[in-house]
Amino acid sequence: MKDKSQKDLLIDTLVQAGVPLSDAGKVEIIDCAPDNPTENSRVHAKTNATIFELLQKNELGKCVHVTGGARALTDPYHRQMCEAMRSKHIEPFQVLCYKPNNVKEESWGLVDWNLRRWVKKGFSDWRQKLLTLNMIGTQSVDLKSYDERNKIQYSVFGNRYVQVQGEHEDSALAKYVWLIKSDNVNSWLTEFAEKDLQNAAEIDERCFKDFVSALFTNTARIMLYKIMEGKVSTRDQLLADENISFIDPDASGKLAALQVMGFVNEDAIGHLAITSDGRSFLREQE
């Protein structure tokens, strides 16, 4: 697509988001990409590099992600930026993301819901998945529940930068993406984001921390060994094992965490099996 077409599409997108046409037409495009995953990744990398530069200068300003699925949190580079912000005691990115009312934070429901969506984008391995969950659990981001799936989605930071995405289905793996510079557009979109933040519901990120902690318990380790060595074959046998039931009254919660993480599978008749990821995780705990 020619530059003029890209610029016109950007203007239409910004106007759809609520930005006045007079401001939408006066932006500096730093980088842009069509709906191609590889090209999208290139723009995301440029956005992360810009965030890093602003972090070094202490010029991050108000940082908000207006998202559908919060898939930016699966990006290892962006995760590192969020953790660096926390280490410097800078206000974290506020993340507006969709969460159905029937998805509860307890019993790993919220963790399971997000992992099922994020895995479609892809983690390079279980370690990256675990690091993302830990980043959220340590409150390196501030999650808010609000349905933005049918709105133009964007990120604002640095008081003058915006990464904006073209209109797309929530399940889309790629979309048109622009990294732009404009004080006025940043101001408009920050104002819209703050209004949505006021109407958003809080998400308790500590459930992600509790989930990660459950994976590293002695109970979880014993379960993995017993399943791997064939000492138990079903859920009932595992939970009835005296070495487990005696030391942990919430053993079922640990097993659920192992299953949500993909370390243990259970077939239709209740037989348990350790996965290759579960074996790899167990080896690293030795």
C-alpha cells in the first residue's frame, strides 16, 4: 500500500476513534505496517524501543493500553519494559482489556481465560508464558476490565506518542498498525482512555502471582513426579495419595494450576499424563 493510502487510512482510523479531523491529519508517522504478523512485529519492536528511550529519559508520562485481549503483555521485550518501570517506581501501564463476567479470578479462572487467548498469538516456550504471568502477578501492569473489542485500540505514552491499530476482529492475528507522534492526538486519546478507566472494573493481579507460586510448591513437584513415574494414573488416586493429602489441604488447586499451565493433561476418562513442558519444568527444578 502506498504511503498516501496508509496516511489516509490512519486519518480515517483516528477520526473513528474520536480525534478531530484537523488533528488527525497533522501527525508524524514514525513507522507503520499492514495486516501482516511479521510487519506488525517490526512496528511493535519500534514502539518498545521508543518506550525504552523515554524510560531512560524519565519522560514516559501517562501510559495506557486500550486493548481487546491485552496480547501486548505476551511480548518479551514489552514485558521487560513493564518490569523496568516497576523497578524505577514509575506508574505502570494501565491496561484496559476484556473479561467476561462469568470468568472469575478465583480457581485460576482468569489465568486460564487469558492463557487460552494468548496462546493463539504464541509463546516461544513455557518459560515465556510463566514470565508473563509473573510480570502481571508482581503488578508491573495495572489491569482493568472494560470491553474495548469493538472500538479502535491504541496505546498512549510519552505525552506525544501513540501506537494505534486499525479496526479488526478481536481474534485477528494481525492488523494495520501505526506508531505516530502528535501531542494533540495523544492528548485526545489519553482523555478518552481516562474516561473508560473510570468506568472499568478492577482486576486483582495477585491471582496471577498466586498461580505462579502454586506451580513451585512441593505439592506440585510431588504430583509431577508421581504422574511421570506412573505411581498414580487418575485424579482421584493422586488427590487421595497420603503424601499429598496429608501435607496440602488444597492439593486440587495445585493440580488445577498444573493443568492450566499445560504441564499435566487429563483425558476423557480421567487419566493423567505429564506433558513435555511439564517434564522440562520439572528438570529445571532439580
